[in-house]
Amino acid sequence: MNFQLSEEHLMIQGAARDFAQNECKPGVIERDEKMQHPTALVKRMAELGFLGMMVSPEYGGSGLDTISYVLAMEEISKVDASCSVIMSVNNSLVCWGIEAFGSEEQKQKYLPDLALGNMIGAFCLSEPEAGSDATSQRTTAIDMGDHYLLNGTKNWITNGGHAGLYLVIAQSHTEKKHRGINVFIVDRNWKGVTVGAKENKMGIRASDTHSIMFQDVIVPKENRIGEDGFGFKFAMKTLDGGRIGIASQALGIASGAYELAVAYSKERQSFGKPISNHQAIQFKLADMATQIEAARLLCLKAAYLKDTNQPYGPAAAMAKLFASETAMQVTTEAVQVHGGYGYVKEYHVERLMRDAKITQIYEGTSEIQRLVIARSVLED
């Protein structure tokens, strides 16, 4: 068992760290306050190859492994989780889903633009009445012979306002329940596609989250991914990989808060000495470091299993569950270490604490992760 990163991994990690610290950090507080989409930074992520990290070079991607993706996600999430979630959705859910299950024509047509950042993608699964219960799709795609007619509303769509392409999960055969669900590649500019108002969120405020409405949208047959009825299986398989991305995001948020807490504890004086000399603070930092290292190992294990074509669904669920819980615990403690300063925006940790919360919710809540893990345990 080798715990050493390769030279290539270290290079990617370093490039992501430099980008985060030198380009994302300036202005991150202002973007959060103003809910300002990091458009210029998304363009830079494309230039650096971060938007199509795992896409094959033949389709314009970097052709890197999942471990590289985890390392880059952690470093960027330490500073700006809004940037990292844009990167995560484009990589894990959209690009990977099309490359893994799309036709050759679909890959050739869409992947280069997605990987090179000419457009970004969005994944449309959640609905007003279909969150954790993804089988209860009210959005319909009725087979009209030579096309599908798409109607419905999707909620909480990351990248919704800036995406040029949506992967839309919709019910085509109500009587078949989840076996009647399909997934479609939908162009944002098609007639009948409407983007709702941007959500005013607690965290990841610079990323755009919208409801997307579809009214009598004509979807060509060639834009369905996979066989008829493959949509639910597509969503579940894609979310397994997406959970590695969000676990890495949670890990990064925790790591960023921890690094800030360590640095502050060495500078802040209390009772005539740095607070890092007080056992109460030392114990907090020790617990934070241990939780983060455990979360990191879970993320890397899930990535390794995916890269080696082994079953990774339960490992991804464990990584997301533990890393997201760790992110909330560590960021809360980081605020505590900062004392009153931790409660003001200037010191970053309050923003990281707000960003951490969503990692327990999107791409499968902590409760859903526990169900996935429990089922895998009981099947053994």
C-alpha cells in the first residue's frame, strides 16, 4: 500500500494551490457578499484544465485520474467553495456522465466545449417534490415519435444561470416508475427553456443556483442518453462519482478552516502567550487534524477504487458523509479558536462555516449516505 503521491499528482496539487491562493483568494469575500459569479475565474479554471480533468484528451480533456481531481478540488475548496462546486458539477456530473454513457456522436458534439470551458454544464435532477426521493420525477418527457416533449421544473440547479447545457432527468413512462425515467441533453437556448431567479443562499453564494423551467421543449431523439428507461440508473451512477467531488470539497473547506485556525493560534496572545500554547486550543487543533486526515484518506480511497474500476459507490458515500460532517465540525471549531474575530467576515472562517453546511445536503444528504452505506453493509 503506497501513500505517496506521484510527481504528477504533486504538480497538479501545487498548480491548484497556486491558483486558489493567488487568484481565487483576492475578492472572495466581496464575491460572497454580492453573490457575484466568478466568471473570470471559471475561464481561468478552463485554461488550467480544471473543467475537464478526467475527460479523455481525444475529447479535449486533461485525461487525469480521479485522485488528481480530488487533490485539485481540496486546494480550491480551501479558499473558494463557489469556484470548486462549479468545477465539481462540470467534471463529476456532466462531463463524466456524457463520456461514460453517451453515444460517440454526443461525446464528439458536447465534451470538447465542456472540457475547454467554452460552456459549462448543469445537472437537473432535484424538483420541488423530488429531492432525496429521486424516483418521484414530475418533469415529463413524452415520446412524440421523432422527438420528446419536455415539461416540468427543476430546483436547486448549480450553474443554472450560466450553463449552456443541461442534463435533465425526466419521466417518460409513469406506469414504469423509476424504470421509465430518461436523461436528456438540453440546450439552454432552446425554445421553452426558462431560467428562474438566482437563489439567495447561506453559503457558496458566488455560485449561481436557479430553478429551471421547461415548457413544451422539443428534444431530439438523439439527445437522449442511453436506452429508453436508463435515466434513473444514469443519475445514481453519476451521483456516485459526484459524491467524491463533494467529499473533496468538504475536505477542502475543513482544511482551509484548520490552516487558518493554526496560523491564528500562533499569532493571538492570551494570558501572556500565544493561544496555541494553551492545552484547550491544542486539543481542538489535534481533533481537527485527525478528522481531516481521516476524511482525506476516505476521499483518496474512493478515488482509487474508481480509478481502478472497482466498485466505489459505498466508499464514495462514506467519504461524503464523513468529510461533510468533518467540514461542519472543523469550521465551527475554527470560528471558536478565532473567538470574536471568527464571527466577522474579514477572517474568512465564518464564510467557510456557511459553505460547509451545503456539503451535508447536496448530491445526497447525510441521511441518504447512511442509507447507501447501510444497504452495502447488510448485503455483505
